[in-house]
Amino acid sequence: MSTIQLSSEHVCYGGVQQFFKHDSRETRGAMKFSVYLPPQSRTARVPVLYYLAGLTCTEETFAIKAHAQQLAAELGLMLVSPDTSPREPRVPGDADSWDFGQGAGFYVDATQAPWSANYRMYSYVTRELPELVSANLPALAHAAGIFGHSMGGHGALMCALRNPARYRSVSAFAPIAAPQHCPWGQKAFSGYLGEDRQAWREYDAAECVLRAPFPRPILIDQGTADQYLAEQLLVERFSAAAAKSGQQLNLRMQPGYDHGYYFIQTFMADHLRHHAALLR
Amino acid sequence: MSTIQLSSEHVCYGGVQQFFKHDSRETRGAMKFSVYLPPQSRTARVPVLYYLAGLTCTEETFAIKAHAQQLAAELGLMLVSPDTSPREPRVPGDADSWDFGQGAGFYVDATQAPWSANYRMYSYVTRELPELVSANLPALAHAAGIFGHSMGGHGALMCALRNPARYRSVSAFAPIAAPQHCPWGQKAFSGYLGEDRQAWREYDAAECVLRAPFPRPILIDQGTADQYLAEQLLVERFSAAAAKSGQQLNLRMQPGYDHGYYFIQTFMADHLRHHAALLR
């Protein structure tokens, strides 16, 4: 187990916003993540809510833009948000696209060279990061939830559906809900996974929910003015699969909202309360 | 009166976060500012609260980092935040320092060449911007407040103290409270105002409050772990001057908080309520 190093910390709503880095076993390089520790964590272990960010984002995005700390401080939730890809060692071509490589790990374990050596974000998010959090931070055992936005909404849904014993709650903002059927997902899956369509299906949230519903309700918020809804997000495919498999789904179409953090912050409180209720 | 052009807008907490640009009379170039319109402004004019940001910031900083929209939507406050300096036309040397020139207008009207042609942020903030807001947005007349952070805290205090009829409320986060006595202020005032110490005093908040207190209470929050407190901010000089002149001042030293937006967001609600009560 590598140790984690505190890069910076800032008192915030009586708790503390921290930024860590560490040498990752999975990505074989330095990784960064952010943690918000609510005031309650000074005297007791608290539930942990993981947030996966979207394309081009970093471990700072959620901490700066999502406006989650205030209510997390009230509810006693720890918030953990990792970076969205390895950043080092550099891989040839990793900065050529904004939607592939750096900032675009897509939460999969790559099988294709040269990505397979480092781009192992699925194992990083579902195994290594929780182990680090559990070993180094005041996290309550068996009380973890996961949520995310866009590419991170895909990641959250897929990670929870594939690991229902590891996550007790899941929600998403404007997720890439059926990545095998949209251009962003097809580009990422081709590059990281090659032409093995079975591997694609393993990482496709709509496919996952069809096979085995999550044992608790899923909350999804989706803006109707989201510029990516029709071509990239395809939430209706997830919704149809959920209906078929009996998944409890609270899909809320939010009139006029777009794809960004002004949308996310507006409904952040509802998501935090959704998780807090299931993590109690 | 130049017209303002909407650059982008995002629905947020039932209201809308907007970004505008326009040709400025005072700075003789394009200027940008952000506006949050609360839901109440669809049917009625609402009070306006101006926010002045600190060194290196832009018109986006407050909108992204300060977490003010949620409560502004409840309280029915319009939030307006300008850029922190002219950006064009370019002035030779305007990007040589992070604490002078671009991103560091210091809310003064420069008298020294080459700055005097464009760096007129005092007149921009106190006259041109309110005229634009009044003419183009659903602003209630005679109900304006002003607040800010660091360099913008200096700006807010100084603008309100010099224009008590124009602003009905004022507050600040970690303001540069006596700029004529600190390195940041001395660098800015020398560059923009030259060696005319009388002009320096006109823009020094501690000097302004000594001459004539603001007719309503001033709220200031200051973190005790702020890395700039001792050398640059000098809030004790403002506090001493306020005591001498009879200014009502609620100066709150916040244990453990630093100079950044994790501090600001923590006490944002208190500031919005302070203004809302005085603007009603």
C-alpha cells in the first residue's frame, strides 16, 4: 500500500478540503484526488461519497465547482473525487484529443497498447482508491456511495452496477448512459479496449442495468437543454433498460438546464440527501 | 450608452447565470461582467449586489467559486461581478506582474501614463457598470450593495465609503484594508497614481473610514490562517480607524481559515443576509 501525501488543505464549513497525491499501484504513476472531511469526522468515522468527474476535468473540479461542501458538512459525508485519468508517465498521443487520453480515462481498464500499462481507472476507482481512503482517512466501513457527471456519470453507474456489494448508493448528473452507442464512448472504448465488443458491454451502464439491477433506487438528473443529450448521453437507453430489468430509477428531466456545473450545483443537495439516506 | 451583449447563460437554481461583454466608455475597450438573475427577477425588479474580485481573478471567479447563487435565489438578490481590470487594448507591460496591470486594476482611476487611458476601474465600477445594469437588467433603483475579496475587499470598502448615497450596504472578505501601507497597495498606487500621496489616501479604505464612516454597519470576515494577513491586509488598521470615527464594524476573525474561496464560500450566506437585510 503506497502512502498518500497531503498537497494542500483549506478549512471549509468547519471541515477541511484536502488535496492528496500518491504513487498508484494501478496506474503506475502519481495520481491525485481531493477529499472533503466534514466536521463530524474529527470524532467519528463517516460515510464516503465518491464523485467521478467528466471529460477534461481533474481532482479539483468537483471541489471548486459543485458546491457540495456546505451540505456535506451538515450531513456528515466525506467527499472523495479522483482525477479523471493518469497524468504520468506520459503516453505518446495522450494529449492529442480532449476526449481521449489525459482527462478522459473513461473509468475502464485499458487492454490495448500503449494505454493498458497505465489507463486502469476502473481498478483504480473501485479498488485502489477505496483501499487508500479506508487505510488513511476516517471512513466508515461498508458505507460508500458513488456519483458523477457525464463521463463520470457513466463511471458511477457502471461501477455501482458491477459492484453492488461495494456501493450502497449511486446517482448521476447527465451521464453518458449508453457509451457503446455514442461517439464519445465508441472512441474511448475502441482506443482503450479495441474491437472486443464483449468488453465494451461490460463497461456500458445500460447493458449493466439490463443484466442486473442495483438493489436500491438510482437517481439521475438530466437537463433538457443539455447540448449533448441527443447524441452522446442517450439517457433514454438507460431508462428503457432499467424498466426492462425492474431497476428502480428516479430520472428527472430538468427543464432548461444545460450540461455544466450551474446545472449540477442546483441539484447537488438532492443527490447528497439521496446518498445520505442510503448510507445511514 | 453602449449596449451589452450576452456571451453565455446557464439556468441555475431556477434563475440564470449570465456573462456579458460590452464596449466600455471608461476603459475604452471591451469589458466583461457576470450577472446572476434570481427567479424573482422574472416578475419584479430586485436589489443588486456587486462583487469585486481579487488579484488575478476575472468576471468568472465569483460565479464559479463563491457559491452565492443558491441563497441569492432564495433572497431574490441580483449578483453582478465585473472583471478585475481592462484586458484590451493591451498596454505595454500589462502582463509582466500578477499583482499589477491585467487582473490587478485595484479599482482606481489611474493618472499615470500609460495606464491612465484605460485603467479607470473606479469610475467603471461606481458609475458605468451601475448605469449599464440599471438600463439593461431588472434592477431595483436605489437598492445596491457592494462586497468583495482581498483587492476587491479594498475596492468594495473604498467605493462604499466614498459613495454612501450610491451603496446601501457593504461587506468584505479578507480585504486589503489599508493599501497605502502594504506592498501590494504601494506597488499599485505608485504605478497607477504616481507619487501623489493625497491620491493614495483617497483610495485607502482605512483613511476613508476615518474621514467619514459609512451610515450602516460594515461586515468583514478575516481568516486567522490567511497567509497575507500580517503583511498585506492590515485589517487592524481599518478596525482602529473605524473605532476612532465611530464606524459600526462587525469584524469577525475566523479561526483556521485561509485566504481562498473555501473560506469565502463558508461565510457567503452571512454576507448575503447582511446585504439583503439592508437592501430590503
